[in-house]
Amino acid sequence: MLLVATHSADARTTLRNVCRAHEEAVHRRFGRAALLAETQFGAFLACRLRQKHGTAVQVERTEPFLARVAAPTAREAAVAYERRDEPATPYRAFAANRELPTPAELRDERL
């Protein structure tokens, strides 16, 4: 998908109008941003916005986040943490007595 983020009022207005006029190319709208279909038409709309508003429009290509593939360690830690007995236990304390990564290890490891 293509993520289009706007950084000015004029660009937001144009994005809103584009989304209303071409609903078939829009996966989701978030106010200042939208996910467009990864098609030539979606790319055309993103390029058109960028051409009209310059740096007030940011376009990024995205891909679905598959936690089992991209972050199995983080996923396993999150599953274990959400199954904890005491909901008030912070992750740092929860992970200390288990074979789970520390918060620092999770912060330092890139996806």
C-alpha cells in the first residue's frame, strides 16, 4: 500500500477531495493521511498530490506487518505478557524471571 501523509491545510483538503472522488483506490483514511491501493492509479494519485503540494505531502510504500515473520521474539514476549496474572505488573518486572528479552534488548534490536 501507499501511505500518503499531508503536512499542510491545503494538502489535507486535496487529499480529502481525492479520497472522496476515488473511493475505490482508498483503503483507509486517517484525516491527515490515507492508505492508497498499491496500483498504478494509487501511485498516480500519490504523485499528483506530491506534484501539487511538494514537501507538504509525504509518500511511503508500506507492507503489512506480519509479527510472526518480522518480530517473532517481540510477538512471543507480547503474548506472554498479555497472559500475565497481575495486570499491574510492568513488563520489566515480568520479564526478569523469565526467558524473555528485556525492554532494552527489544529497543536495540531492529526489525
